[in-house]
Amino acid sequence: MAVETKDITKLFGKQKALNNVSFSIKKGELVGFLGPNGAGKSTMMKIITGYLPFDSGKILINNQEISSNNIEIRKSIGYLPEQNPLYTDLYIKEFLEITAGFYHLKNKKQRVAEMIELTGLGDEQHKKIQALSKGYRQRVGLAQALIHDPSILILDEPTTGLDPNQLEEIRELIRQVGREKTVILSSHIMQEVEAVCNRIIIINKGKIIADGGIAEVKSGSLNKNQIVFAEFNSLVNIGQILEIEGVVNANFKDGIWEIESDNKQDIRPAIFRFAIKNDLTLLTLQEKQRNLESVFQKLTQK
């Protein structure tokens, strides 16, 4: 595994920011790390990098246990914090050369040139960072996170405040990097996660509440429910609907029933049998197509 956390707990005073958090990420995965504000996302990311200590548990990076003083293991991680820490009075190349020096890279100038090309900073490379737009500053942040060629890249809200054009440029850069590295990406933009990631982990109140592929989470299979829309040619009451095998909840609006199951099995055949038994005609019978945003809200507002 590239990253493995085992029962991580972190306390800030009496407040438990993380509560026995465990997950594992394989090499080459591009994972979206989601959660509402205060859920523990940034805390978990800082702990993975070795920047922030934790109270109990264990973290393995490339099968080696990490700690705040284990410099060699931490060299395999690239990190872009939510607040991009740049020295704005420096020129881009100057800043990246200093960063390369932190890692004692022998080929500093060559590596800086490679990062400038990779992140699309060529036309801006002779400018001071303070003269750059937010999008180009994020590119500089990505360049410093990648300059030592880490196998794991951790990005905390990398596209906050970017315009639509800048968003797509940074997303494409992340996709490109993700072909060769393990990437953990936190974001509040659900469309971004769907466009970039192949797996998501959702954390709420310091606990993991969902972990799986995008389609798996959107389908509701992780929280064990299925929602179906059904419309009949005659009125039926909610008592009848709730008697259908597997149905746990139902709401009637604008002539259509929204029926929720426990997802032990597809309830559409049961609804079809119910219609035949009661001499009803089904005018509509389809599974509700969810988007990631609605699933996220449902899971984190419970």
C-alpha cells in the first residue's frame, strides 16, 4: 500500500478531531478526500505528511511507519496545503531552486526547468510570485510539491478561488500527475472530484462514513439504500406502499411516489408485483439517479 492509516486518533484539548480513522490507498490511486468544514480532512492530511503528531494509531507510507522525525520517508511525499505557502517577493525560478535545495537535489536547475514545463509556468517564469494570478500561484505550489519527484502527492483544496478556466487547467494537471503518482485530493467541489478521482473517502465528525468508487457511492450501495420513482394510474395510500417487501420509506409528491428501500435487493420487481396484485398500471418506474453532491449531503447531515 502507498498509504495506510490504522486507528488514527487526534485530540485538540478535549475535542476529538479524528476518531480511530483507518483506510488504505494503493499505489497509483487518485482519491478524493471529502468532508464538511471541521470534519478532520486537513488534520488527517497534515498527519499523513508527518507535519502534525497524532495521539494514537499508526501510519504506513510505502509500508514504512512514518513519524515527525523520519525525514527519509517524508521525502516520498509532496504536499500542497490549503493556504499555499509561497515567498511572494521571490521570482518563480528562485523560489523553486531554494525548494530544490531543501531536498539536496544535485540537478537543481534541470529539475526546476522540468517543473516549469510540467506546470505550464514557462511564460511566467521570470516574474515575481507576487505578480502572478491565483491560478499561476497554485501552479507554483504544485511545482514545489513535485520538485523532489515524490511517489505520493497530497493536495488540500488545490483549486479554491480559481475561475472556470483556471479550474480546468489545474484539474488537467492533476490528472496528468495522477497517471504516475498516488494522489490524495481534498475539495468542496463535487464536480471536480467526479472529474478527477476514481475513488472517494468521506469523513464527518472525525470518522470515515463512506469509502469506495465514485459510482458505488453515488448508487447508494455504501449506505444501503435505493430510491425508486413510481407512478400509478390510480391513487394508493402510503400504508400500501410501506407493505411492499424491502420498502422502508415513501413520499408522495406531484402524483409520483419516491420509494426508499434498504437495498438488500432491487425493489422494482416487488413494486411491479404490487401493481399487478392491486390491478394497477405503472406509468413510471425508474431508479433515482443521484449526483455526488446529494449523496454527500445525505451522508454528512445524518
